[in-house]
Amino acid sequence: MAVQSVTPGAVREAVAARQVPALLLALLAAPIAAGANAPVLILPSTAGSLGVSTASVTWIVTAFAWAMAIGTPLFAGLLRLRGVRAALRVSSVFVVAGSALVALAPWLPALLVGRAAQALGGAGFVAVAMSLAAGSARRMGVITSGFGVLGAAGPLLGSLIGEAASWRVALLLSAVSLVAVPMVARYAKSAPAPGGSFDVRGAGAVVALATALVLIPQTGAALPVLFAALVAAGLLVLHVRRRPEGLVPAAVVRSPRFIGAALTALAVSTSYFTLLFALPRLIGDRAGWAPSSIGIGQMIALLAGSALSWGIAAASVRMSRRAVYGVFLVLGALAPLTAVYAARAPLLLVAATVAVFTATGSNAVLSVYAGKAAPAAQRPSAIGLFVLCYQLGGAFGPAIAAVLVLG
């Protein structure tokens, strides 16, 4: 596909999009974090209602994480080709259809499809919000801080809503994003579509590779899954060579700046999600805290880290890239080391605060670096691929925690 020119209408849309208030972008994107974590404390009641085991119903978390991971780069490609309004419309259809299926699904397979559809639509909202905030670490910081805050509150919100209404209502939290859609759409002026065709083969290769990577920790690195991941990676490399301007632009994946930002985000995200699932067991074993106290303490720690992360996003504009990477890498290493050796609950909660601060802050700042590593026309794709790498940490972390702590 040839490099596409930017039409005057697309320029008007981009100029208007930059005026979207950051809090409105956070309202569009952040509820997906609450929706992702809402099932944590209501899995037993969900399993009982559906007549399956709790272990089986945990697939609603895996399905959501998988769809979120693959959805962001796919919608970034749609956003690049068709613009903001088209991406908002398609995302809204997925969220509405998925939420309806979640509300009515009588069987677990139907519930899994509904949760995946919710996550795909939410991923589209995230792609739009982060694309509109691209270039501003402060605006990106507002969005990612919202992720952290609602992600931290998600389990408690899910539990409270589940007790007051039902687990089905609790699983509809991500639909709150629909409130922001009409307001965001007003800022996107009508503009001719940039044209071109959607890269179907590239999308298939990305989905196959992401699926295999998500399944690696879930299956204990089974050889067939590893082989599938290698095959998918090889096919994606070949496709990028044949279509360097496709869904996975060659200029992006060959950029050292993009690779550095994406791998750092993957590392700190994996560290954060590992601690998120491991710390409750560690605090209970080492300090003897009751589960209710652990839940409240962890939520406070995560909320504090999420709030502080906005500070590093704002300060990063006055820091060198080397200093920014130094902060994230040093703190990203200190958090798990503290968790390994700390014997007291307060220190373990400090580790949780540092972990979410590092993960959320890096998501805000490094996504800007990743976007700037690509040509202007390919920045939505760069941000989508960056978010894919970050979301993979959400799949790897719980599996690592299960092996090292929960098992």
C-alpha cells in the first residue's frame, strides 16, 4: 500500500481532535480498566450461577485480556484508515452487543463471547483516546492515571455492585465509556476517509501471534504453543516485508526508539501484574492480615501509585529520555525486589505503590515516545502496537504469580 497523503479534511479532524479535554478522553478510555478487574471478587458467584467451576469461569478474565490486547492495534489500523468517528461507531457496536450478551448469556461460552466483544470495543475507545492525546505526556498521563485508579477500584466496585444487584450488572462497568462517545465525536469534524484498504492478512498475523503469546504462560509453555508462536512471528515478519505500510508498519517495528519503549513497557507491566496477584498471598502469609484488610490496603496503595504517576508524566517533559528510562527501570526493579525480601505488610504495600506508579507512568510517557518514533500517518498504529506490548504484561504477570507464589 502506498504512503497516503493527508487530506485537508483529515487535517481539520486532527486539529479539532487535539482540543478534546483530557478528562473526557479519560472517561472514554478508563472504564475498560474497571471492567477488566471487576470479576476478581465475584468469580465464585458467577460460577455458581452458571453451574461451572470457579477455575472454568476464570476464562472470562483471560478472554477479556486477550481481546483487549489484540483489539488496540486492530482499531488503531481502522482509526488510521477511516478516522475518529468510524472507530467510535464500530467500538460502540462491540460494547453494546457485548454488554447485551453478558447481561443475557445463559452459558459460559456465550458469556466469554460477550466479554471478548466488550473488550474489543473498549480497546477501540482506548485507541481513539490515546491517539487523540498523542504528543502530550500530560494528557496521556490523565488517561493512564484513570486506568490505574479505576483498575484499582474495579474489584471492590464489582463486589459491591454484585452484592447490591447481580454479578451480571457488575460485568457491565466498561459500558460507562459509551457516555463519552457523543461528546468526543463532536470534536471530530466530518472529514473524508483517508482511503486505502484494511490490512486483513496483517491483522490475522497479529491476532495469531498475540493469541499464542497469551497462551504460553496459561499452558506452561507447552511445545505446540511455542511452535505456534514462532510460526505466527515468522508469518508476520514476512508480511511486514511484503506490505511495509500495512497494519504493522515496517518503519515502526524497525525503530530502536519504538522497540526500547515497547520492551520497557512490557517489562514494567509484567512486574506490576505479577505483584498485583502475588501481594495478597504474601501479605497474608508474612503479616497475617485478614483478607478484608489486605483488599483495602492494596486498593489504597494502588490508588496512591496511580495518582502519583500523573506527576512523572507531567515532569517528563523537562527530563531527558535517559533520565526517564532510568527512573522506570530502577523503580521497576526495586518493586519486585522489595516484595521478595520484605517481611512486613507496609513494605509490601509500598512495593505495590511503586509498581503501579512505574507501570502507569511508563504507559503514559513511553507511549508518547513510541508515537513520535513513527511518521505522523503511522502514529495510531505505533501507539496500538505499544499498547499491545503493555497489555501482554497483563497476561504474563498473573501466570508468573501463580508459578512463584500462588502455586
